[in-house]
Amino acid sequence: MARFCIAIIIILLFTYPYINLGQSDIPDLVINERSYFNETLNLTLSVTYVAGCTAFQDGSLRLFVVRKEANSSYLSQKIIYANGSESDMTLDHWGLPMGIQPNTLSTITQNKVLFAYANGTSLNYDPTNPIQKDTWAGIADENGNLLHHVLLMENNEFSEINIDNMFGINNTAHQLVANGDNFIYVFYKKISDRCNSLEWKVYNNATLIGSNHYNNTLTGQGCVVSYNPEATMDGGFLIVWSVTIFPTNISDPTSPQYNQSLVYAAFLLPNSADVKASPFVIFSGTTAYETKILACAGSDIGNGFNCFLQLFMNATTDEVEPYQVNFLSSGMVHDVIPLRSNITNDKATFGDLLDVAAIPLKYGGFLLLHSSLRENIFSFTNFSATQSILDLFTTDGKLVKEQTTQVVYTGGSTIFPNNTVVLLGMPSNWLDIRYHSGYAIYSIDIPKFYYDDNGYQNLNVLSSYPSIGATDIPTTSDSTTFTISLTFRDYVILSGRGDIKIYQSGYEDIPRLTIPNNLITTIHNIDSTTFTADLISSTLNLPNTEYYIEVSNGMVLNSDLFEPLPGIKAGIWNFTTASQKTIYSDDVTVLFRFNPQAQQYFISDPIDALEILYNEISNFLPIEINRISTPFSTWYYDQGKNNDHILVYLKMQSGNPSSTRLASDLEDLISYLSYTNMINGSLTSLLDSKYGAPIQTNFWIENLVALILTGAVIAVMGLIYFAAEIKDNKARNIAVLQFALILIDFSLDLIFLLTHSQDVSFLFIPSLIFFVVPFTFNLFLSSYIVMRETFQNDEFLRWFKMNTATTSVFTVLGSTEVEVLTILNSRIGGIKTLQAPWSERANKKIFLGSLVGFFIEDIPQFIIQILYRINTADYVYIPFLALVTSSLVILHSIISKAYLAIARWRHSKLQYEFPLRESISDESWNKLMNEIEVFSRDYQEQEKSIDAVKLAAKKKDKIIRGQSVLLKGRRNMIKESEVEKESEEKVENNEEMASEEKEENNDEMASEESEDNEKNVSLGEGSRNT
């Protein structure tokens, strides 16, 4: 390492004089130097250098400083803030024994830095063999945290061994370039002793996206000489490389007769290692044996890409022809411009060490720079101080300024948005022993060749609404429509790709709203173009809150070359919403519906799924996480054809912002799911955007009308009951309420089966079975009881003959519940029709049938309603009533059947258990015996009365049959009298008068006998009742 430092000093002492070819109309560039050194290291054999630097949007500059000693390396980070303050941090804990490789730094993702570093083969560092090392990429944040590291290339993949590679400062052996979250690693791949190919790998942070290589067969035989990768505005990359094609067969006319040098370019697809199209030639040197790519850079004002080339005309001389090639992203070469400057016309004799750097300027043009370290170390003709050259070119390739400066440029450069370039090198007074182990930062303010920037860090933008830094911007919830606008200079068009993103400060990872290209409206003005887009009401939803808007690179094309223009970076177009009076509301509950893909989360671990949901809603809405919860901490399946969807309640407690406002924002965010931040969540991305987030109203308020009607029906039933009680208080009028409960329960079960049984898929079959089976059972049992009574119960038969219609109606109603048949002998309100004389056997069958129905209908229906309630989020009125009636039916059945069982048991005890003589007194015994004797005598008399009644009934039957015979004879006599009317009129009249008197006497006798028989029957019934 010490010998390397001495070699560098020798190189710096013997530099080559430069001829200033720059123009005189540009004043000299002012270069400011900021040097750092450590006096304690001046006398040690150590080397300190800055591996690279990056400039950030907030105006800060970040450097990585490497100090190498004989057998160790030390790494530190320095941040210089926009206000001039500094912070230093040691990074030795990263464990990078060989430090960071120079000129590999670039900004990745916002405030993170990408760099390359070397480590021992397979992570085993061997300090005795500096050639054996693997190449890694690291990503670090501003707090000194090494976030990611990934192996780029093992030592055996790179077979070239030279002094540049040994010291780890070869800036073209491999190149690392970032673009957003992605980066590309490009390196040589040796395919023979004299020929290299080209390979590349594309990563997203530390994840490999893909790899690819240059196929020599695409362009004939050729070897890669040099290459240069650059980031493109669409998120992809550009790779430019030069090849040399050697003569293969001089006698073959189709084969080249001399060396040919070609320069190829290929654009890679965004987020991919694949090329968009086949590589295309941007330059062909038919007289040069080799073409070297000094640098390539894209334009910030839509002029495509520019590459600075050196054509080496002869291998034995230093003859060089430089060119600037301007080509477009479409593959068309726009312009080829010959150049002349002390940088482009000079051939580096020290290989690729610290070669030319090209910096695209923010206000148009390019800056080329290189150090005298690039010159021939054997030129002893100049002992002047160390010098570097700066060449300033306009966009069209015109050299407007060339300046030599007392700067030892050692590699590493960056540019700030205000067109200030930062270079890294050794202190200008490096010969002073105090600065031997120091380094310097040089800043240069570059002239502007284009319009002034209006604060958007984009020269193409004129204005916007809201304007940068605006305050008191109304929230989107306060406006019917909220439209943002962005005005570009000149006539520009949308590219069909890219988007506009709106962020809330403090939530930079995920945009609140993404507006795709197809939802942006274009308005062409005379000398400008305005683009507008509407926001949804949830975008700027919080008062007194800072937001900012980001516009994608390449969203807009210029109309001349159709080249993409830069957009607006995050954090630049910012503004603040107006303050508002705090409005509070009560707790609000909304209902989410997830697509079937969410089942895997809720089924496997519902508690963890809900925690994920809480965190995502808290970040995306946003809302304090302690304000959200899930009632019952459970989830449900949806109803009907969407029963594979998941339903989840989310309750938001009162606070600021109001729960009502946040619920409206949730509805908005979910309805426009594909455009809002919800799409970025693992669970929120699975929300059903068509369902939204409906607010769940209070069940009682929502069904107030239905509840009033239900109460009215109950009141009517109560009035009917009391009316029946007033009319006949000895009747079993409670059957009115019993009958109403049974019919209502049956009706609700039927409605539930037809309208809601498929809401929960696994309840449909049980609902169907436990409706049809009890219905069939009750219908057959009711019919059987009635039919058996007509055959075995004469009294019921006589009642049945007079009430056939009533019996048939209640038989059908018995299908709802066999206990309905008991209403036929309830005599509700004194209705004589409802006095069916059921036998004891019929009552037992009704009781047993009702008991069976309790187990095959009432209990299953109640369980079905409970399961429905547990598995349903959106509970509606019909299932609610069905659950209530099922509960009442079960309660009534249990109590009534328990009471009836007790009564029957007590009746059987009184009927069959005769009291023992020893258990009562003599007086009581005698009294009991007398009562039994009286009862026996009454019973005997009752039996006699019954026999008399039966005999009278028989006599009555005979009299009735005699009357029928007399009536028939009368009809015959009338017919005969009509035939002999004229001849026997007197005789007929006399006979008719006699017949009528006889019939009257017979009728009177029959009537008297009938009255006597009825009295006897009444006497018999009284005796029986006694």
C-alpha cells in the first residue's frame, strides 16, 4: 500500500501541459474547496480517500471515507447538511475489511445509498492475497444502518488480474448504477485470451430480478472493448458498449478485411434484465481499430442520450478522433458531432484508472472532467502543479468552456438541483505534509443554458395548483370536486405511461392516491400545456396537514423528438391544507367484505389477521390504532352467492378526526381500491371494492317500523284474548295467544327458509330438513288423530258431522304444530263450534306428537337460528324474529309440557292410590265410606236413567219411521185424487178431511212422545254428570 501511495505521488509530479481550447465568453468557473485532514495520521503509512458521494434532495451531501493502512481498513460516513453543519459516524461495525470501492455510489430509493465493496472469497478475507476477493453490493441509510447486502460476483467469475483490480479502484471493470428501487450491475465476462463479453444483473434492493448477457452472435464476431450503463426515466436502464470485429478470412469477400469498431446501445425493460428490442448501432468506425466510450448521460430537457466517444485510429500512435453521439430512446441516431478538447482528444495511457466522468447538467449541457492521473507517467517535461481539466459543453455538442484547475480529481462526483457540481479529490496543497492523509470536496456553480427553474427541479414546468408551499388549501372533503393541475412549457403530450401520486407527509412509503395516465386530462394552450386530474374526497382528508405530489419521469413527452421528460420528485411539490374546527362524532362501525383469497388469513390465524388489518387501516386512513377494534373479535362468511367472501366489522371510536369523517374516507378508499394506498396492504388489497365500507346503523333504529308493526300485531292478539275473556271467562282463551305464536313461528321459519337459509351455505340443508320433516309429521299425525276419533268416538263423530269445515281447517293448521288441534275444544270466547269432545286417547296422542315435534322441530330450528346469528355479520329482521319466536316456542313447550306432565302424574296418583285404613281417623273413614255409598247409589240411578233414555230413543225411532210411511201414503192418495177429481170430488173431500184430522192427532201424539223422550234424555245426562 505504501508503494501505491508513492506511485501516485510520482504520477502527480510529472503531469502533461494542457492547451486551453475553451471559449472566452464564459467567465472562469469558481471552484470552492473544503479540505479535511487528520494530523495524527500524517506520519503513518496510510491512505485516506473518499470512495464516493451522493447529493440528496434536501440539499445534504453524503460521503464515505476510507482509510487504508497496511493490514486494515477503516470506514466512516460524513454528512454535510444544507445549512453547513456536519455529522460523522464510524461504520467499522459493517465489517467491510477492504472498504468501499470508489466511484460505485449512487442514490437508491430516497435517502439510501448504493455502493459496491470487496470481501474475501466466500466471505473469508485473506489479507496476504489482495487479489482474491468477491464483489458485493450494499444499501445503507443515513443513520449508518447497513440495510441490505448481496453477492454480485465471486472472484472466479472475473479472471482479469491487473494492478487496477488488485487495489479495488477500477471504475470500468464493473459498474453499479441505481434507478429508483432497482440497480444494475454490469461487468466483463472473459471468453478468450483476447476477447471479453458483457453480462449484467438487475436487482430490486437485495433481490435478484434477472440476469442477461451480450450475445456476440447477434452482431457477428466481436469483442467488447468498453461499456457504460445509465438509468432511464421509465425505471429501466441503458447499456452502451463498443466492440471490435477482427478480420477472419481475407479471401472471403463477405468477411471484414480490416478491424471494425461498432458502438451498440440497448434499453432494458423496467424491472427486468431483458432488452426492449435488439441492440442497435449508434456509431460505426470503419477506419478505427477501437472505440472507447468515455461517458454517456441522459438529458433532463428531453433531448435523448449523449455518448462521448474516442476513436483510436492506429494502435501504434496516439491519434484520436472524438465524437458526441446523440440518439433517442426509439433507437434513432439524432446527431453525430465531432469534438475537440483536451479531454476528448487525449488518450489515457494509464488504462481505465480514474477515467473521464460526464455529468448531465440540470439546466442543459454536459460537464466532462478528468484528472492528470490519467496522463502518461513517463512524461517528464512538466514539473508544474497537479491540474485537472473541466470541459463545459452545450446540449448540441459545442464546447463553451474549458478550464484547467488546481484540483487533484480522484473520482467521485455528483450534482445538486441548483446546478452545483461536487467533485472529490486530494487537497490542492497536498504537498503540505499536514494534508498528506486528507481529502477535499470541491464545489462548482455551473452556468445555466436553459430556463430558470420555478422550484420544481424540472425546467419544463411552469406552474401548478396547488402551488409549491401553498397553505390554507381546502381538504378534498370540503369540495364537490378537487382538481390539481400542472402546466409545462411548450407543446407536450402524455406518453401513455407513468402516473401522478399524492402522499401525506410522514407516510412516504405508500401514496394516498395514484392517478394513472389515462385519467389525466390534457389542455393545450398557446405556448404551454396543462394537465389536470380530479382527486377523490379521501385524498386530502386531514386539515392542517402537509401533502406532496410526485410525477413520474417519462409521463410527458416533448412533441419534437417524442422523448420522455423528467417528472417531479417526491417532496418538492408540497402544500398544506387549511385548519378546521374540530368536530366529534359518536363511535361508528363499518363492515368490510374481503374477497375469497382472504380466507387463508382468517381461517389459519384470525387474531393475527385482525392485527394486520388494524395496522394497515391505521397507516392508510390514517387513524390511531387504539381507536379501531372489531366487535366480538371475529369474522363472518357473507350471504347468498357471495358466501365465500369474508365479512369483518370495524369499530372506530370517537375522536379527532371524527369517526363519521373517517368512515366516509374508508368508503372512498375502498371504492377506488386500485388507485388508493389500500392496494398496497396484504389484507386491504383483498377488500371488495364494489362492497365499499357501509356504516352499520343501530339495529333497533334501522328496523323501527318493523318493530312497531310487530308490536301492533302483539297488541291485537292481546285485545282478542281480553275480548274472549270478557265474553266467556270459563273458556280456555289462552289458546288465542298459543295459536298466534304457533302460526307466527311457522310463518317465520318458512320465510327464513325461502329468503335467508342460503346466506350461510352449511345451514341450507338442515333448514330444509327440519322444516319439511316436522311439517310432514304433524300433517299425518293430525289427520290420523281426527280420523281415528271419527271411528272410535261417537260423540266426536256427531260433533264432526256438524263441524266438518272447521275440522278440516284445523287439521291442515295442525301441520304447523299438532297441538293446534287442542284449540278445537278450547271454546274460545264462548264459540260453541270449538267444543270437540276429544277422547283421552286423542289427548295423549296430541301430547306425544307435540313432544316429538319439540325435538325434531323446535330445538333444531332454535339451533339453526343461533348458528345463523353467529355466522352472519349483517343481521336482519326476519332472522331476528325467527330467533325470538323459536326461543318463545321452546320456553312455552318446556313449561307447558312440564306442567301437563305433573298434572297427569298427580291425577294418576289420586285415581289409583286408595288411602290406607291406618292412615286416617275413624270419623274421616266413615265419612269417606258414606261418600262412596252415595256415589255408588247415584251411579246406579244414573245407569237406570241412561237405560230409560236409550229405550225412549228407540221408541222415537219407531214413531219417526211410522210417520215416514204415512207421508208416503199421503202422496199416493193425492195422485189418485187428481185422476178422479171430477167424479169423486165429494168423496175425496170427505176422505181428505178425515185424513187430515187423523194426521193432526198422530202428529200431536208424536210430538208429546218426543218431548217426553227429551226430558228423559236430559234426566239421564244430569244423572251422568252427577
